[in-house]
Amino acid sequence: MEANNNFARQLQGLPEGQSLENCPVRQVMQGIFSKWSTLLLQALGERPYRFGELRRLVPDISQRMLTQTLRDLERDGYVYRTVHPTKPPSVEYGLTSLGQSMLVPLKELVDWATSNFSDVRAARDAYDADANG
Amino acid sequence: MEANNNFARQLQGLPEGQSLENCPVRQVMQGIFSKWSTLLLQALGERPYRFGELRRLVPDISQRMLTQTLRDLERDGYVYRTVHPTKPPSVEYGLTSLGQSMLVPLKELVDWATSNFSDVRAARDAYDADANG
DNA sequence: CAGAATCCTCTACGATACTG
DNA sequence: CAGTATCGTAGAGGATTCTG
């Protein structure tokens, strides 16, 4: 019995004959792990925020990417967007129940990253030192 | 009291005065979520594999990216690499204890993605349909 | 206030060819 | 077998300017 070419598919819960390009796991993951999404999801996990509040909360993000990331998160169903027709307008963003559900395992990974960053950094430094030595 | 500019830093466990660019959480995350890393980590979570075995396991990956992803995972301390000086050479890859530790929360996220993909897809379809309507 | 539009850069990734 | 080296492309993301 040779190595099974469908192993990767099985790992990702992919039905037979479907490409890895459309892999469910990857599709979900790529939505969560754009440059700013994890940070924004964590912020919205505390309470809903308005657009301008989020800008001040995460001053390093460009306006363009804030808009786009929020749109992507909205599209995937993690975030709702409510426009209050005031003047000037005010827009509120918050987590949907799907977003709250997803944030649970995501937070565990974030916690792991926080707790084990020193080990990762040490491994990196050792690897790089070895390459230069 | 205006919105606190250091909120994002606090969320990511960043000490005062340190840039988000070097944020521990993001540094760890970006290592885990390159295009192929999650898949490879899951594979190596089963048992160690040789380079060629991994290629056959994940036929869609290019040789270049397989090498590079494994190197990155090795650099971050998740994966070990053992060269057996046979002829022709054989190289074994496997999870370190750090990698096994990280795979625990990662798997929970993968499981969430698998379980909730239909909801995410439904949200996407609804969003896209609305945009075209 | 909350964005849309445009332009530009940088890097992730793939394809291909070669090697100890 | 397990890579390295080189080239080319698409997309992510930043900076800037304009608007209902």
C-alpha cells in the first residue's frame, strides 16, 4: 500500500475529488488570519465599537485595511455592522454569535502564543545563530 | 478619559512603548498560518515523516514551499529535522514537544472551522448575494 | 464620521531547472 | 532523495486624496 494521496483531504475534512484550494479549513483560517483580523476580533470580543473608536484603539492600522478587514469579517458572519442614520453617521461593529463562538478557540491559541512566545523566540535565535556560525 | 492608545498593546500582552510590528502574538501567528503550515503541522501530529513522504501526502504543495515551510517551522521550534547520512540521504521531520503543545489549541480551531464551515459559507453567500442584488 | 478610489510597493508563492 | 537557485506573477497592504 503506497502513501495515500487523499491523506491531506482527509485531514481537512474534504470530500473526495475536491481541490485543496477550496478546503474548508483553509477558507476559514484565511479569513481569521489576515494581518489585523485577530486583533480586531479580540477588541470586538470586549464590546461593540464604532469605526472611529477602532481606529483609535488600533492606531497602526490604515483606514483602508480597517474597512476591508471589517468587511471581510462581516462577510464571513463573525461581525455585524449597524449604521445609525445620524448626522454625521455612526456605524457600530460587534461580534455575532458565530463570531463569539469562533473567538473561544481563537483565544486559546492567542493565549498559547502569549505564554510560549519566549520559547519560540529562543528557538528562532538559536536557529539564526547557528546559520551565522 | 479618551480612548486608550495602548489598548491594542494590552490585548496582545505588549509591554509599553513596543511596536505592534514586533507583537508576540502576531509573530507566533504568522509562523503558524502560512498557506501550508497548518496542514503540515497536522500531518506531523500523526507521526514523523520523511521529506518525500510529505510531498506525496500533500501533492499540491510545491517543492520549494515544502522546504521553506518546514524550515520556518523548524526555526520557530515546532519541528525537528534529522538527517540520516545514508546514500541517498533521508531526512526525517517530526513535532518537537513545543510543536505538540501548540498543536493542541491549533487543532481546536481547526475543529471549529470544520464544524462551522457551512455557517461561514452561508454567511458569505448571503453577503455576496446582497451585494449583487 | 465613515468611508471609497487610486496608486504603489513588497512579499508570498508557484514553475522550472539544476545538484551532492 | 532532498534539496538549492532563479525567475515571474498575483495579491496583500500602506499612503494619499476625495466624498455623502
